[in-house]
Amino acid sequence: MHVSNLRRVLEPGREKGTGAVVLITKAPGYVLRVDEEQVDAGRFAQPVAEGRALRATDPAAASLVLAEALLMWRGRALEDFTYESWA
């Protein structure tokens, strides 16, 4: 029931009886399919990559871009997952 309610919230325009597109059932659980830009870590990764690319050619611009990226975060990045190897 919770998954059904969540699907309704995530895909409000989806017709009843049609397959889910965002929250998909996949053994042994579920997969949440979203664009990278819809997740805070994905939005953060784009300016970080841009800032890193600018380091060699324009360090001042790189600094500005990376500072803007850091403003996206409150607290430590991935703090809830500190002890996970992937984090």
C-alpha cells in the first residue's frame, strides 16, 4: 500500500493499470528511476566537474564555480552514509 501511494505521488499523471516509470519493482525490491539532475548529489556533480575542468585554464573561475557548488550543501555531504564504502 505504501509503495502504491508513493507511486501515485511520484507519477500523478500515470493512468491506473499502466506500468510504473519512476518507482519500478525489481527483485528483491524497488528501483527509483530519476534523472541525475533530480537528485542533489547529481546537481552538485555538474558544477564540480565544470570547476575541476577550469582549474588548469582559469583558477579564479574554477574557484567561483566550486564555491557555488559548495553552497548547495548543508552539513557534510553523504553524512548519513559515512561508513558505507561507496560513499
